[in-house]
Amino acid sequence: MSAESGWSPIQKVRTHELVLAQIQEKILGGELKVGAKLPSERELVDALGVSRSSVREALRVLETLGVIDAQAGSGRDSGSVVSARSTQALGNLLRLHVVLAGIDLEDLIDVRVQFERHAVVGAAENRSQADVAGLRSSVESMRPNGVSSVEFNELDTEFHVSVARASGNELVVTLMQALRDAIKAEMVRAFTEVEDWRLVGQRLVGEHAAIVDAIEDRRGADGADMVEDHIRAFYRDQLATRH
């Protein structure tokens, strides 16, 4: 029968997908919040009228996505709890999507630059003295003489995410963290392979300090230009030659 007849194919929906949909609706509707405990498997089976295998498959999917944490054992502390680690799962999914979709490094850089510019401008407008103090402490902790290259990359990520937090935009924080997670392996490899990563690290720390100065002085436009130069120069000098 042709598409012109007005009929549309019916999509097959597996039972566990219906279980997923119901749990998702309760989260989206605010009935289940972070830290809330889901009904037990037996309770879900009885309430939804499905098999235990369908419930378990749905819960496994939600755990993989970082939506719930499954607590093993029995008693009051067992069962599934709505999780707050969805950002980590988003980073994992984004990393897979980047590879499978063949997204270019330049496209990733462009997206990251836009997030970072927005974060710096927002931080300059909304920062508190505590935010500035925290950023300066983060910069000092990155001094490359006292940390390994892997630790430096972790601290570098935390610095940029902290700038986003200072902006007050939680969505930017989540997306920036996910984006950094998606390119983490590439960043770590770059620092591992660079001939003198400590020299590079020292330069990056100085650039971070200048960005914090701009945020403290509420020079958002200047800070945005600085962070763009900071990011593009690093990718150009350390990563681009590896692609």
C-alpha cells in the first residue's frame, strides 16, 4: 500500500520502552526529583502490568543514561534512586555521537568557544567575591610544577566549568561539562605527547589568571576575547597537528 493512500506504518514499541516512558513522564512532571526512590521492581510490575524482565530492562537503560542509581541488596537502602549524575552520561553520549557522526574538531572548537564566551560575559556580570576567590584558588592549584599532566587537565576542566557556574546559567554548566567530557581523551593525549607540557601549562595558567582579572573587573567583552584566543591557540598549537 502506497504512502499516498493516507496510511502510515505502525511502529513496534517494546514493553520496556513503555515502562521507560512512564518513568520519564514522572520525572519531567516533577513527581520524581533527584534523590527520590522509585517503587520496587515488584511494585512496578504490579502497577504497570508488565513482566519483571521489562521493568529490569527499563531500569538498566535509565541507569546507563545516568538517570537513576541502582542500590543493590535488600531493605530500606536498596532499590533505584533518581540520580544527579546525568551530566556524566550526557558527556558519554556526546562523545559517542561525535565519533559516530564524524564531527570535525573545528566544529567542536566553535561550539566550545561560543559556550565559553557566553560564560565569561555572564560571570563578569554576576560574579561574587567568593566566585572570584574560588577562581583564583583554582588557578593557583594548576601551577604545573606541583601536578601531573592528567591532574592538570582535570583542574583545567574545573576552572572553565567554575567560570560557567559564576555566570549563574546552570544549563551552560551542564553543556560545558558534557562537551569537556566528550573531548577529554583528546586533551589528555595532547598533554601526554607535548614535548614540554609544563611550559605549555604555565602559559595556560597565566591566561587563566588574566581571564579572572577581566571577570573581577567586570570586563566581560575583554574576557570573552581572551578565552576565545586561549582556546583556539591551544587547539591550534597542541591538537590540530594530530588530525
